[in-house]
Amino acid sequence: MTAPAFTIWGRLNSHNVKKVAWFAEELGLAYVRHDVGRQFGFSEDYLAKNPNRLIPTIEDGKVVLWESNAILRYMAAEYGGERWFARDPIDRALADRWMDWQFTYAAAQGVPFLSHARIPRQDWDHDAIARGIDECARHLAVMDKYLGEKPWLSGGQFGIGDIPMGVYAYTWFSLAFEKPEFPAVADWYARIRQRPGFASQVMIPLT
Ligand SMILES: N[C@@H](CCC(=O)N[C@@H](CS)C(=O)NCC(=O)O)C(=O)O
């Protein structure tokens, strides 16, 4: 009997699903992805796996897991070896923190993203958009300083610490609003864009 494929549930236009699909590509995993969430809804079967009514969820053999960053850590530990899951606790934590930092950043980018992608222009709250952009910029200045000193958020090489913010950076750079420039972030993002898994799983229309 063949082992069940690594399964990802979630629509690909979700930031949190993109992270997991992109990393599956980086690892060269054989996986299947099923559309769930928003216009696709949630089946009772799905809600039994993830009662949060959120995506993504993965199933891999005997593990069912939700929370995108926990999923990335699981994938790195299970399939990535030392290359993707540093043995040294300090190296790992220094990269790891950028994954959780992303959730703080994401709160700031919410209104600009939703306005750009889903809210009709006549309903835009321009003050809220401007506040969101300012808040993103405040966070990106921190990231820009770090990337001025290290090539990657994960340290010396691309790693899972880069994945969550890579996904959010695609949205930031796609937003058609006037925004400040961050040279080190722009340089890092140009390198991220060269990665085939990023191009196929993340660089899709923002909807
Ligand atoms: N902290 C959770 C957040 C999950 C989350 O908010 N997912 C959004 C999509 S990015 C969602 O499920 N939205 C409802 C829907 O798509 O119907 C994670 O990282 O997995």
C-alpha cells in the first residue's frame, strides 16, 4: 500500500497557505493541496481536523496539524534535516523569531492589503490605509536594518525564517500605494523572487 501524500488544505490566495505550499516546493515534497476556506467553504470533515475554521491544515501520515508556522517548523524538522532545521538552539531561535514577528507585521498590513485586493475603491478608508502603511514601514525599518547586516532573515542562508515575511513582502511590493523604500528589504526580496517555489506558489494575483 502506498503512503498517503502530504496533504495541504487551504486556498492558495491565503498568505498562510502560501507559506506552506512554497516550503513544500523548496523541500521537493510530493504533496497534494485542496482548496478550502472563503469561497470554497469548510466541510464538516475539515472542521473535524481544524475546529478553528481557518486554513491551512496539513495531514502527513499520522499527524494532522494547523497553525502555518508550526507546520513550517514540523516540515523542516521532519524533512529538512540540519539544512532547514538548525541543531544549534541559538541559530534556530534567531531565524525562528522572524516567523512570529511576521504576525505582528501582518496586523499592520491587513487594511492596506484588503483595500488593494478586496474592497471597492469607493469604500476605502484612506486614513486607515495610511496608518497601516506607516505601521508597516515602522516594522520594515527594523527588518531593513537587520538585512543590512545579514543576507537572510534566517542568517547566512535562506531558511524557514525567511518564508513568512517572504509571503508578506510579495503583498507589500504589490500594493499600489505610495510607500517608503527599504533598500536592504528590496535586495532580499529580489533574491527571494528568484526561487521557483516562490514564483509558482506566492506570486499569484492578490485576491
Ligand atoms: N495563525 C493562523 C492564522 C490562519 C488564518 O488566519 N487563516 C486565514 C487565511 S490567511 C483564514 O483561514 N481565513 C478564513 C478563510 O479563508 O475562510 C495560521 O498561521 O495558520
